[in-house]
Amino acid sequence: MGYVIGVDLGTSAVKVLLVSKQGEVVDSISKSYPLYHDQPGHSEQDPEDWVIATKEALKDLTDHLADPEQIEGLSFSGQMHGLVLLDKDNQPLRRAILWNDTRTTAECREIERNVGLEQLHALAKNPALEGFTLPKLLWVKKNEPEIFAKAELFLLPKDYVRYRLAGDLSMDYSDAAGTLLLDVAGKAWSKELCEKNNIPLSLCPTLVGSYQQTGTIQLEVAEETGLSTTCKVFAGGADNACGAIGAGILEDGLTLSSTGTSGVVLSYEETGDKDFQGQVHYFNHGDPNAYYTMGVTLSAGYSLSWFKDVFAKDISFDELVREAGESKVGAKGMLFTPYIVGERTPHPDSAIRASFVGAHASHDRGDFARAVIEGITFSLNESVEIFRNKGKTIAKVVASGGGAKSDLWLQIQADVFNAEVVTLANEQGPGMGAAILAAVGSGWYPTLKDCAQDFVHYQKTYQPISENVSRYQALFKLYQQVYHATKKINHDLAEFR
């Protein structure tokens, strides 16, 4: 019996999965660590906290296993964009600045001026947003010049943990694509992007493939964790890339719809030469010959939990969804835009806010709840429509997260997306994607797709209902008008918040 480990380094916790050669999750351990918000808009973590928590989780995992020598390989999924700056001794110079840190708006505008929007989209394939790594580098350079002067290399979160476990300093392409310094289609650090932003190219680490071996567990780490020094360590991937792998999004026509606090629509791309003009994210996949496009709804599940907390504290989520099911398509003539904390795709607008449109005296709580669920799905559909308008086929959507736990919501997704929607039999998210990378790297399978066929299984299937599809298509056109109709009002209201 052989095993691999998938390490999912998230924002609030690290989760490690022990997976057998049959694709069965044998064990999982999670360890949390703190977030630091020292000032408004700041979000940081101590890289040492990641290392400590990961080692503790691995030790708990091996303690449950009779023979840890059977663990053949380990790989990673990691929170994207976080800046870890290292000095000449490979020690962190400061706490890591995370993906959800918003202090870098001025640096984003600076990048646009330095590079030009057209060239930025041509090379980096993404807009300059506060979450990305390059704005963070510029912020440190501007505001902490004494720290930046000591910097020898930057890494992303999972790469630092991997360095501490196996001693290798490198970064995989899928995570590097979220820095704004990678030539995404060319799969190389962009000298032009570095030079135009006055970032030394030498700060960028060696690039490697997601299932490329980068080392083995170091002796000291083996003694702390119970792993063997023969356990192979593989580069890993960005959390969204690993989430795609873990959901089997490894061929054209497959799309992932993930509704957690935020929502993600992610679609497989065979080439890196499409021009989305920054409307959606465009990253390298963990599959070495592929890419993925991705749209983000900032408040997906969060919109529904917000609605419940404010208007339905006395009932359960199941009861609220049951009430929504008693309404009908279109919530009896009401629309909701899920902009309670702003929006990302296709409107990167931090000042826009949510609206209920069309509310009347005969609406009840179930109608409002259905409008919220439909509005979240309409927002996700904005990304689906962008993909389709660029010639993509969206034939099957794999649903995960909170939106995959409700028959009502799954049918709404099938109707709004006008596509078959399926759920996962064993949803483990990015951690399973990391385990698949380790399995392929260990030689269990020749390709990610071959491994996913055994490791990833679908459970329920929902087909679009033609009558509902027609009504939702008409409603979606109305939904798309709300942002533009309310933008100025919401921006003017900002001074009263």
C-alpha cells in the first residue's frame, strides 16, 4: 500500500490529506494560524506560523499510520499572491502580505502607467489588482525601502513552506501567473514587466512544473514529522489550479463553479493566446500544457449568509433554502445583485453595493432568499458568458462548495448556465489536486487526466429545464443592467458610509 499527501495551505488553516493509490482519502488533519490586521486594509501572516502548523499536521498524520515509510510523495496547494521576501540567508524579512490585503491601490495604477493596459494584458494576461504580488513588491519598495534593499528573492506562501521542508527555492507556473511578473503564454519571467516596474529580475525564483520533483524531506524535518527522508516533494500549484485538478477540470468543455464565501467560475483552456482584455483572470494550469480562465464573484455564499444573519436568524440554512424553493423562477419579479462588499468580475469595483430591484408588497422572505441565490448565480454567469463569447464551449459544470449542497441551487445553476451540472462524490478541493500532483510526480499515473479518472468521481447530475432557461436568459439581460444603472448612486453614497 502506497500513499501520497496533499498539503493545502489556506488563509486560515493548513489541511493535509493522506490519499491511497485507489484515490481514497484515508486521513485528513487541519491546523489553524492567525491573521494580522494591524491597519485597515492590511492582511498579513507570519511565514513561520505556516511552517509550524504544517509540521504539526504532518506529525499527527504519520502518528495515525502504522508505517509512514509508505508515504511516497507530497505536494502542495497554496493561497495565491502572498508576498514572502527573503534575505541573503533565505530568512523572511517581514510578515507575508496576503492576497486579501488592499493597501496597494496606488501601486496598481502605477503599474498600469508603467506598462500600459494593452501590454499588461498581453503579457501578464490579468489586470492590476490589489491582490496580486507585484503591487505588494512596489509597496514595500516605496514604504519600507530598508527592507526591500535587503531582499534577495521573493516566494509565494506554499513555496516558502516547501523550501522549509525540502530545501528548494522555486515556484511553479500556476502560482507565478498570479504575480503580474510572468509572461503567461511564454511561461517565463517577463524582463519587460520587471524593468518597467523597476523590479530586479534576480528577485524572481526558478520556475518549475507543478508535478516536478523539487527535493525530498530533509532529515531534521523527517525527525519532526515522522516522514521518511525518501519521501519525494513536488512543486505543487496555486489553490485555484489545484482546485481545478481536484475537480477533474482537465479537458476542454469542463468548467468549475465553486461557491464558498466568494465564488469562482474556472474553465480549462488549451492555449494561452486568447485575449480577454483583463475581463477575467487567465493563469497557467497545473497541467503543463494547459491554462485556465477564471471569474470571481466577491460575495457568493457570503451574500446568502449575510441575508440569513440579517433577516432570518431564527431559522436554519436548510429552512431558508426550503422557503426559497416555494418561490418561483425570477423570485416573482425581483432581482438581487451580490455586491455587498463590491465586485470583481466583470466589474472590478470596490465601491459598488448590492441592490434588491423590483420588491413589492406581496414578496415574502422566501422570494428574497431566492432572489439572492439567483443573483449570485447570475453573477457567476457573467464569467460563463465571457468565456462563451470568446468561443469556449461550456458543456459540463462541476459544482462545489455551498452551492453544491442544495438541490434547488444546483438546478438554478443548470438553468442559468444552460449546461449540465454535476457534483463531486468526494469533495476535497485543492488538497485533492495537490495529492493528484504528488501521485503523478511519484509515477503512479502518466498524466493528471489519467489520475483524475480514478481519483475524481461525480455523483449527482442536473440537466437544464428548457422553460426555465428561457426565463433566466431574459432575466439575466435585466440583471446586467443593474450595475450600470446603480454605479453612480453607489459611488456617491460612499461618502455617507
